[in-house]
Amino acid sequence: MVIIGIILLIGLLIVGSYFYTNINYMKKPLQQMYAAGFIEKQTKLEDGTVLNYGEGPRNGKTPLFLIHGQGMTWEDYAKVLPELSKHYDVYAVDCHGHGKSDWNPEKYKAKVMAEDFAEFIEGVIGEKVVLSGHSSGGMIAAWMAAYYPELVLGTIIEDAPFFSTELERRENTYVWQYGFQLYEDFKNQDEITSYFAYSLKHSYWRKMFGDFLWNKLSKDAIKYYEKHPNEPVHLVYLPPQINRMFESETYPVDRKFGETFYDHSWFEDYDQVAVLKNIKSPTVFLKANTNYDGDLLVAALSDEDVDRVIALLDYGKRVNIDTPGHDIHYDKPKEFTERLVQFLNDHT
């Protein structure tokens, strides 16, 4: 009986630890971030545009300006912000159409966003910064490094989709087929009124989980979303890696932002080769793992695309991070932080 009791106790501890981790994996980083001294602020640009951002403690260190990827908010960096704030004065912005920044479709262009972020750096930070941008944020950061060199000490580009987003390439990518094209298909049907529900029904991941299990997960995710419409979906019985699929689809974002990738207007006046050639400051490209499903690129860009990026840069370096996910700062926060600290030591 004693042995059985011990086994049951160990089992309860394991189960309890599992659920505790799942319940707190989102809350804990946010709590640690705010405990480290981060506060949320807003600023108004000259044309009236409101930008929402997170600011860490100002200690007179080199400023770091973080630009998140599509569909996220500045708080998506929560896992890395406390440690980064020990080395940098950190600013993380909500991009236009995301979070609490203005949702104005006229601003949903890489060049326009770069211009606004340059104004933010001049008006709020007041000195040169190290830039780090994830995904589409990395492409904005690259534009800023190319055309606002007086504001940029160097750039870390995190898995940005250079060249895979060009018109002749984009249709064979995961993000196109199960993101931008999927949303267009949703708009052209009238059976399902919720895009979240529609995206789950047609999700790429259904074939991995199987219909029975995926339908169960989808039902619970939709129920959570309907009950908590203003927060990311979080199913406590799922581990963080799986929850991320639902969480990342339900951040506060204007779907019109994604439409600009479908009609390619986000890239207005954005010549990817010219941008990269114009960057003269140190640049590091962080690359997540590349995966294919047949001819479908299940990654932001291919290894060949990154090689092309590095070849175009005057002072570029590629660093591979062993993670299957696209969000390196989220999946591998320790490695991401180490790279940004190393960049600071090497180039400033």
C-alpha cells in the first residue's frame, strides 16, 4: 500500500506539474517582463498615427528596437525582454494594424511603416539603435537599415521571408496556401462566419493530428475563443508547442493587414535586392530550420534564399538556429538572446 501510495503521489505530481506549466507558460513570461521594469506606452506621430509600444528600463545602454512579425504584438517578445534589458535599453513596438497601435489600412505598407518607425526612433529614442525584426518585421528593419543609415547601428533579421514572397514564388509556400489564400477563400464563402473556425477546418495540421483529434481540439479552441474573444486561445491541457498553433492565430490583428500580402501592396516600392544591397551596417540573419512537404515550402524562406540575402549584403552573416518553428525568439529564447548580446559586443 505504501508503494502504491508513493506511485500515485508521483503520478499526481507529474500531472500537476504538467498542468501548472501549461496554465502558466503564457502568464509567467509576461509577469517576469513587467517585473523587470517594462511598461506599455503610446506615442502620437506628426500625422496623428498612434503607435503602442513596450519600453524597458532606461539605463543609458545601447537602444534596441524590436519589430514583431505579422499577427503578433510587442508582448510576443516577453520571454527574451528581461534578459535583453540587462544589456540594452529595449523598445518593442506594436506594428500598424496590430495590438493597440492604429488600425489604418493606408499604413499597411513596408515602406510607410519603416518611415513611421524612423520617426519613432528620432522622436522617442533620440539616438542610433540596433534593429531586430522578425518575419515581416525583419523586412521592415532591412528597409530602415538601407534607407535610414543615420539611425541604425546594425540589424538582426529573424527569419524574414526574403524572395519567397515574390510573385513567382509565394504560391508554393505554407503561409500563402494556409494563410493569405485561405483568408481569401473564407471571404468568398458564406457557410462559416468565423475566420478562426474556417482556418481550423482547413488547417494544414489536420492531417498530422487526424480528423478525430483535430476536430476535438478545434471545438475546444473555438469555444475558448468565443468565451475570450480579446485574448489568444489557450487550452490548458495542451503543451505550449501545440497551443502555439491556436495562440498565434488569435492575437489582436486587423485581417486587412494580411490582405496587403495577398494583393502585394505591402511591397509597394520594395525592391528586395535593392534594399539588401543598400545596407552598409553589420547585419546578422537568424535562420530557422527549412522544411518541405513535397514542393510546399513549410518555412519562411529556403536555404538558397538566405544565401542570396547574405551575398547581397556588404557586411552580412548567417546564423542557423535549430528550431522547426518560425518564431526563434519564442521557441529558442536563450539562443536568440545570446545572439543579440553577441551582436552588441561585436559591433557596438
